[in-house]
Amino acid sequence: MNESITTQRRGHVFLIGLNRVAKRNAFDPPMFHALARAYGEYERDAELWCAVVFAHGDHFSGGIDLGQYSERFQQPDAFPMGEGEVDPFGMRSRLTKPVVMTAQGISYTIAVEMMLAADIRLAASNVRFAQLEVGRGLYPLGGAPFRLVREAGWGNAMRWLLTGEEFGAEEALRLGLIQEITAPGEQFNRALAIAGRVAEQAPLGVRATLKSARIGLEHGEREAIARMREDMPAILKSEDFAEGVASFRERRKAKFAGR
């Protein structure tokens, strides 16, 4: 793994850390691909049930390192995916398992778009979000134009996408970009606690919930209902469902296996 990305396993939780601290965790191509490989590792490992994406240092990310990416932006695809990689923006390929993401300090451009692609998002009260591309002759390429509209509504999204101005934690909470605000330095522990709670649930049920929610969002309720009818029999035959029923009857904590 590229040293700009750290990974660690804590039980069924996978920790993925941005670690290009001297550059405010700005993404160059090797760092982006290292992150995509970490996502791929998480996706393929049946014993990993929830991930936490966080940043080492005082800042989540200064965004894209434009000096490293300027030539790549001349190509048809500036963010190609390699073998075994999963797109952190969730557009070319997508995780089927949940990601809890937490930010602090400077959190520009790619940081916002990675947050929008995550499932549960937190930030420290000192966070500084901004989608700066319009001031650099670009526009957001990682999903912000349509995902921030989805989360915040048209006017709220355009207020920040079209001005490139910074906004803080309270505004991010109002927009729905994040779900919780923590004191600076507490964001990682809170994200880890939430991920740990997710990892205590039945992993097949968690993945099925994510799948159903995404189908409903992207294809509508009718398609989600149809797919639910197709997917439910396998869930009902699973070991996890049998364990869930047994733990309920025996009034004990369930011990799920992901089968």
C-alpha cells in the first residue's frame, strides 16, 4: 500500500487513513490509486463489514494536487480505475458495504465529493468545506453537481457550487452533507463508534439495506420493491436471519457471521 494511505483492521471494521500530511493530504495520482486499492481490499474481504475513512494530521484534504493532475485532465478519464480498485467517488465502480467518513480542517473539492459518496458523514467543528473548481477553470468531476443537489436541494447546492466559497460545519449539517458535528479531535472516535455499531448488525442485512436504498434513489420505488421481492428469499434462508431470530427468543446479543 502506498504510504500516503494507511489501513488497519479492528475486528470487522476497516480503517483507511489519508496520510500525505505534509501536503495537507492533497491527492496526487499515486495517492488516489492507493485509496482505490484500499477500497477494493475492503470490498473483497468478507470479514470486513464497515469502513472508516479519516485523515491523519490537521486537515482532511486540500483537494486535488493540480500540479500533478493538470496533464491528466487533458485525457478522456482523469481518474481511471486499475485492477482491484474501487472508485472512491462511487461512479465507475461502487462499494456494496458501508463507509463512515469523517473530516476536519481544510476539506476541499475531492474531500466534499468523497463525503457525498460515503454513507454516514461526520465532521469536526473546525472543518472548512469548499468546492473550488469553478474558480480554477474546472467543474466538479467527482459527483458534487448532482449529489449535493440531491442532498441539499437546488438552491442550497448552487449557492456553494457556483461561488466556490467556504462553508463550515453548521452549514454542512444544514445541507445534509454531514450528519453530526464533533469537537476537534473527537471526530475519529465518534466515527469509529458508529462503524462499530454498524459492524454489530447482520452484514447481509446491512448490505441489502444499502442496495435497496440505492436502487430506490437511482431507479425509483417500483424498481426497489421489485428487487426486494427477488432478494428477500435468500436473506430469509441465511444463517444470520436464523441467528437473529434465535437471539431475539433467547434475549441475548446476536453473533452474526455474514452467511
